[in-house]
Amino acid sequence: MTNFTIVYVYAKQIKSRIGMIFLNNVSKQFKLVLTLLVLSVIIVISTFANPQSLLAVSDNNGEGVTKKTLAPGSKYATDLYIIDSGKPGPVVMIVGGVHGSETAGYTAAAKVKNWKIDKGTLLVLPQANRRAIAEHVREISGEGNLNRLFPDSKGETPKHTLASAIWSAVKQYDVDWLMDMHEGIDYAKTSSSVGQSLIYYPNSSTKKIASKIVAGLNKDISRSTRKFCLIDLPVKGSLARAAGQYLGVHSFIFETCDNPSLSVRVKCQLQAAQTLLRNLDMI
Ligand SMILES: [Zn+2]
């Protein structure tokens, strides 16, 4: 039962009881005012008793969702979910599992593929590197780091089957915004990790939403060394860099630190994706 169904049932019961006891002799206008007052109080109580109702993104029931296999028939085959609202709007692509050991990214992306949107199109590739995820390794031995196999010069095509299939999908669907979900090994930036960060391809509107994502997350983080930071250029050969530089996509990599529990990290990933979609009026 939804909050509003509960509110309606309560309101009906309360209205009839109040009506029997107190309101037999008062005016219709007073009855109306009192009923509205009772309804408002119940709505406020019901909303604050269940704050998740303000945060949750509703799940779709499979309507308007198409599943397409990238690199079909190959050992890299992986599913792309296309959630089409049926209304014009931005095309957003959310990618998880480019690195198979970065659990929060592909766990969060698997949830995002069930989200319902109000406009535009949401593409979700939850398990970009399915084989690396199955082995729980960053990359498959001998195949290189998938996030360095995307074009690093204009007109170049990826030299790897999987990178090529993902790149083709970004072009085919004319993606406007791309979020690539990753994880780092520490909170703060070190020589071997970018830390908790959002790394965007330089663009003023990308920066505007990226700043809101980081600010929203940092509000709940008290220790300054654990806050997310904004970095403005993804590494060469990465999906976000190539999409931003060569296809004009508003793109970024989002990195959680893998120290906290998986649920905390997944929550950060989902909050970042929600902030992106909310700022594009898609949810
Ligand atoms: Zn990564």
C-alpha cells in the first residue's frame, strides 16, 4: 500500500469519527477546513515517518526496457539495458564493471537498470567486463586494462572487441551523458589511486552537475580526508576521456573508496547517479 493510500484510508476513518462526535452542529465550511487540516497533519507525519519515500527512485516493471547484447556470440558478450521513457530528453549511459574487482560499481549499476525515468533514455551496461567480474580481477590477464583501450586520438577505433562494442553503443545511441562507475583503493589521492573522486571531461555543464554530486555526498562526510574531490581530466584511453574528447559526451568517472562496507559504497554510487538524473529532470 502506498503512503497516499494509507493517508486516504486514515483520513476517511478520522473524518467520519470526528464528524459523528463534534461536527453535527457546525457549518460545512468549518468541516471542510478541519478535514483539510487533519489531512495535512497526516501527510506530514507519514512523509517524515518514511523518509526513504523522498529518496527512492521507483522501479520500472520491465515496460519500455529493451535488452541488447554487446559483442554477441563472443566471449565478451554482455547485456545493455535500454530504458526508453517514450518522451524526448537526454540519453544517459551508466556503466559498471569496466574493472571486474570494483564491486560497488557493478552492484550499483545492476540496480540502476531497474529504475523508471520520466523522460529521455537511460542506457545501463551493468557488467561491462563480464569475465573480469566473474574472476573478480581488475582486468583479464593478457588483455590489458579495458579502461585504457578506448581511442586516444581522433578517428581512432578501439583495438579490442569489448572496447569496440561499448564504443559503438555510445555512438549508436548518441549518448549525451556518461557515468562510468569505478572504485579506488583509498580515500585520498595517492600515486596509485585517484581516491574518492569524480573525474570529469572538462565542460561547464558537466562541471555544474559534477559539483552538485560531490557536494551532496560530502555533506554527509565529516572527515575532510574522506571527502570526494573533483578532478577535471580522465586518463587517456579511458571510456570517459574518449567519449568526452572525441564524441562531445558529458562524461565522468565516479570512484568510491573500497574501505567502507559494500552497502555504503553502493549507496554513494546510487546517490551520484540519482543526482545526475535529477538534474537532467529524468527522475
Ligand atoms: Zn576502475
